[in-house]
Amino acid sequence: MSWIAVNGRQVELNGEKSLLEVIRKAGIDLPTLCYHPELSVYGACRLCLVEVEGRGIAAACHTPPMEGMRIHTHTASLRRLRKMALELILARHNRECTSCSRSGSCRLQELAERCQVGAPRFGSAGSSKTRGRLVDDSGPALVRDASKCILCGECVRMCAEWQGIGVLNFSRRGAQMAVSTAFEAPLRDTECVNCGQCVAVCPTGALVVKPQIDQVWEALQDPGKVVCVQIAPAVRVAIGEEFGLAPGDSTTGRLAAALHRLGADKVFDTSIAADLTVLEETEEFLQRLAAGERLPLFTSCCPAWVKYAEQFFPELLPNLSSCRSPQQMLGSLVKRFYSTELGLSPEAVIMVSVMPCTAKKFEAQRPEFAAGGVPDVDFVITTHELAQMIREHGLDYMALPEEPLDEPFAQATGAGLIFGVTGGVSEAVLRRAYEVLGCEPAHAVEFTEVRGFEGLRTCELPLGDKTLRLGVVHGLANAARLLREIQAGALHYDLVEVMACPGGCVGGAGQPLNSADSAVRRRRGAGLYADDRAQKVRRAQENPAVTALYNRWLGAPGSAAAHAALHTSYTPRRTLTIGADETCVQAGASPSVG
């Protein structure tokens, strides 16, 4: 057995790649501001310094462990160096903490308090005039504030390594170094897909979600409006974390109660629209499979992935499912049909979405999802934003009674619920496709072959007289590699599910701020699978509420009425235009990965 000694205690080595991993395994939370276990090692913040007997001071994040090492983590010299490093970081940081949206959940603020950094000895030179554009709120989903950037590089590596896009990068040198977009263009003019994963890893308030809380409060308090709120599947297994529950604990009933008390007239389940997606997408998939045309079929539930495809792989847009995302399906039904049944105009019915995803804010503003200038979804708030509203209203979330969701969008199946975790869309479609083709016993509903958290998962399943090949991918860099292999003819797939965020929607950037933790994402996913198993009905086609909606408004899956209300189309888009010049990045150009 090999080991190292951490503060005099032996810790067994078991394949750890760095001293930091070993130290955290020993139960010591060694501070860092630039380390992320799923990204490359950067080693810039210098907070994880340790003393190695016989070797001196080293950064734990990129020092490999060696048998017999003796490590000290909190000597007097290390405490002094760590405190000085924090003071230097704070010297260039905007320290107006009370007005920052991340106050109370800021990693830098937490470490400054923990390391007892009071008034830093180094004056705040502020680098407001040397770091380009200060506050950029030009986009629909994200806000950048350069005055709060500490140059940790987390956003740079996340965008390049996980999403394969590289919207953000370092510019300039020395004291003028900054993180910026190409040519310091506003985010709205870049190839940003609004996934928000840069927000999920940012330790300060340099990158935050663009809020719509004030607009939602205004709608809720307007007596002339009927406010309908829809809740995405991944929200129910994450919002409880904001109030002390464990990740994965489902609180749908409390969510409904909280929203009713905030003033919502109706609270609906986005999962019923996911059930509609299953029926529409399966119909589309089986038609393509029978004809052997436009395969593989790519799912279209993730708006960040759709925008990515429009920008970098427009030649594959005919392969995307024409189904709207569940958010937009439900918004369309509410504005087209439900408002009429209420005797109201679409303008008088406000559709608010509670989503785990920041890209949904972008999606709701797409012109394809508006009729006569009236958007199908008026406002999108994240899980974290809703938690803020609950706290502002003074509600004791844990004391709220369980309340039912509101008809006619209340009864979802297990198939709709698992849309919130990577592989869930594929599994839900399989539950329908196998029944249509008579390829499974009536009770078989679980397709565990598509489950898991690897970046790319492939499986082959018998489907009638065919062998169905599926790909499930999360992370756009992983998707890009897969797409290039498909285009090169190296791989064949019939159905490919793509999600931009790690783990799917459970890891969306609108979730509570520990979404960058892979263990938390897995527990949320497990919570959705547990909810699925608890449902009396687990296949979309068996949902009586969905059957009623088709009988009431849509006819049948794939009908003209269903296509008008539940489907859309996509358009290639340029990614970066500077002034009167031609595009710097042409639509269809593949981004660099890594």
C-alpha cells in the first residue's frame, strides 16, 4: 500500500493525479479559485500552496503525489502567502460586495472571510480603465462585469474545453491582462450559445445570469393579467438545495404551493409538454427511419445545442428534429388555445417558465416563437432566481404544504420527467417507438443502455428487423467530435441526443450554484429516475392528459394542427460580425476544440 502523510496523518494513494485530490480525500478543503476537476489544470490563484518536506513550497493542484511524501497545508508561512495572494486578488477586484448579486454565494468572499482578510493592504487600483468593456448585458441570458474578474480562467477553459467554442479568452499582458471576447465584442455579437456554463464555474460575480425577477414580479402583481407558470423537470430535484435539502430530493408539491403564494394563477408541468415531444418526435423518427432519409435524427430540446448547430454545422440542420422544445410547446398551447378557452387574448395571459437553463432565456426571444408580436413564453427565470423570489417573499419553503399542479397541464409521465437528465429524451422516445413497432413486452419501460454520465455513450438495440444505433452526448465539444466523425462517414447513428450542459438539464447553469459538482448532478439525475419509477404511468403515449390535448386541440401526432403548434424550423446564422466587415467566423466553420 502506498501513502503520503498529510499534516502527519497517512493517506492511502489510489490513483489520484494531484496532491490537491489527496488532500481533499483526507477531508481538508484546501482553498482554490482556479481549479475545477473536469477542466485542465491552470494553477494561477496560488491558494493551494503546500509545503513538501525536502522539496519546499508547491502548488497542490498540479503537483503529482509520490509515495512517502510528507505534506503540510497550513504552516505559518503558507497562511501568510495565502493571505497575501487573496489580498492581491482583491486589489484588482470590485469590492462593492453588498450590491453584487453573488454576495453571500461568492467563493472569493468566502475565502477572504475564512482566511481573515480584512481591509487589504494593497489599494484597489481598479483596473476599470485597463480592462475594456466593464459591464456587458447585451445578450439575453448572461451579464459580464469585468471589474469583478479575478483572472482565474475558469470561464475560458469551460467554454473552450467543454463547449469547444472559446468565446472568452485572455487578452493583454501584465497588469492590463483581462478576459474578453474577440475584439471585445459584446456577447450578443459573438458565437456564445447562452449555455451559461461560464457562470456555473465563475467563483465571483464576473459572470452571472441575466435576471428577469422584476418583470415577473410586475406580471404577478398586475390584476389585469393571468399568469401561468411552467416548471421544468430538473427544477423539482434541485430547488430544495436552496433551502437545505439534499440534491435529488423532489419537491414538486412545495413548488406549486410556493408559486401559488407568489401570485401565480396557474402552475403547470413542463413534463406534459415533454410527453408531447415524445409522441411528435417518435412519429418523425419512425417516418425517417422507414424512408432511410435525414438520419441520424438529432434531438432539438436543448436551445444551446440548436444555436450551436445553426452557427457551426448548418449543413446538418435538416437532420434536427423539427419539434420545439417542451418549454416552447407548452407556451404555444397556452397562447394559442388555452387563452381562448379563458376568454382572453394571448397578450393578457403571461407565460413564465422556471428553467434550469440560461439558454431558455435566449430561446424564448427567438422570433420563431412569437405570433403577431406576442411571444409564446414571456419570461424565463432560473431555479436560482425562483429561490430568490421565495426568500424575498418571506416564505418558509420547508413548511409549505404539498399542493397539486393545475389542469389541463398537470399530469405528466415518467417519460416526461427524465427529459431533465442526459439520455432521458432517447429513453422516452424508445419507450414509444418499441410499442409502436410491437418490439417489447407491454411492461418494459427502462432502457438503461442510454443512461450514464460519460460524455458520449453509444448503444445498439434491436428494433423490429433493424438494429438501432443511438448516440447520447452532453457537452458541445463532445458533440463536435461526434459530428465530424458522422460527416466523415466513420460512424453511423440513427438517433443522437445532444445536451450542452454537463449531465443534461440537471447541470444547467440556472440551477443552484453547486451545479459544477459532478456528484451533485448525478444525485439530481437519480432523483428524476426515482420520480420516474414512482409514476403510475411511465410512457408518454399512455398519458390520458396528452390524449385529451390531442382530442381537444391537435388531432393526432404529426397532424397539420400539431405541426403548426408544436414544430418549428432552423436557419443558419453568422457568428461574429465586426462593423462593416464580412464575418470573422463564417457560419459552418468548425470551432477549435481543447
